[in-house]
Amino acid sequence: MADLSHVTEYAALTRHRREMEQARQQRRRRLALTLSLVVAISAGGYLVSPPLGLMLTGIGAMVLFFAAVTGGSSVPHHVMAGVEGEARVLERLGELPDNHVVFNQVQVPDPQLPNGRRELDFVVVGPAAVTIIEVKNTPGLIQVEPDRRQWRVVTRAGCGSRPGWNAIDNPLPQVRSQVDTLERWALRHGQVLRPKAMVCFARSDASIAEPELADIPVVTTRELLEHVAATQSGPAFSDHDRQAALSLLKQTTAPQVPAAA
């Protein structure tokens, strides 16, 4: 199992799960109270008049239906989509050998950005290389088109349905910027890193068309471990260089921020 001791919590995912559990508990209490009231009122109605009791039972059934509706989460859908994708990739990365150390939500200083920091979804320090993994949570068949600003995506709503067409921004320039940022920041600290990188589509229903066209690996979670292993094929780090890389990356992890109540 990989070393996940430096993995930080996904606050949005924690908040979502807590809010959904609270909603389920409230639903159970609401249903228990509503059912008791419906039974009591319907029974009283039948004592007065069977038609009245039948009418009250029908109204009670509708009230029970609405009482059974579970509340939602305050976390925006697009935020949850991204976090769920990263959580799936993290679960897969946990299966790497124990000489791999995983960092997530890595915040690398970058003066070229307005907020002064560039976030990397994952950085894996293996025995021979540092690998950046950019996660996308797009479903469907993704057509790799390295020279285009956008990549075409084909989706299907269900069996026998017509294919739908969509597009996503080409992720390769983003990943190249991540590599450059980490490399430059390491140099400012006296270290020479040659980070490798890949793009991982996290959805189980994602597939990649012509990934060989890209100079950076574009994979799904099914091929992720194989490609991470391939990045470790060079000469192994010395103990000093490995520890230096780990110490540097420990400075970049996002601070633990408690999820909002």
C-alpha cells in the first residue's frame, strides 16, 4: 500500500457526506412523526365516516410522500464532481507499492497566477521519479486532440439513445504549466526535479480515443497504476534526493480547513 500519510482531507466531500447523513436522519424522524399522525387522523376519520377516513388516508399518503423527500447538500454540483473524481483516483493510488508517497491538493507558489499559487491534484514520489497527476471527471468517450484548444466528448444517455456531443478544454497545456511551476519552484530551493505528468479521467464510464497522440499520458483509472509504474523506470533516487523531494512537497500541502457546519 502506498504511503498516504500526507493526504489532506477533502473538506467539500466531508461536508457533503455530513449534510446528507443529517438529511437522512431528519427524514427518518419526519417519517416516523408523520406516519403516527396519519394513522391517528385516518383512524379517527373512519370512526366518523368510512368515506371521510378514506379521503384522509389518501391525503395522508401524499403527505408521507413529501415527508420522505431527502434534503440535499449545500456543496455545489460542479465542486462535488471534481472532488469525487479525485477521491476515486486517490483510492486507486492507495494500491501502489509502499515505496510510493502520495500528496494531494498540492499548492505550489506561482507568481504568474493572480492568487500566487497553482494547485496540483496529485503528486506521487516514487523510487525513481516525481509524477504529477491531473484529474478530470468527464464521462464519455474523450477524443485526444493535442493541437486543438478543446477535445470532443461523445456521451450516450442510455441504451439505444443517440450520441451526444460535448467538449472540454484541452488539459495538456494545464499539465505542462504544472510541471513547469513545480520544476521552477524546486530550482529556487536548490533542487533539480524533472517531474513527469499524466492526465487521468476518473469516471468509470470514461474511455480515451487515440491517447497515443499526446506527448503526456492520458489515461483512465483502469490504466493509472500501470502508467505510474512506467514513470518509475529510470535510475532510482538517492536517499538524499528522495528525502529532499519529500521535504519540499511537505511545504506545499493545503492546510486542513474544517468543513463548514
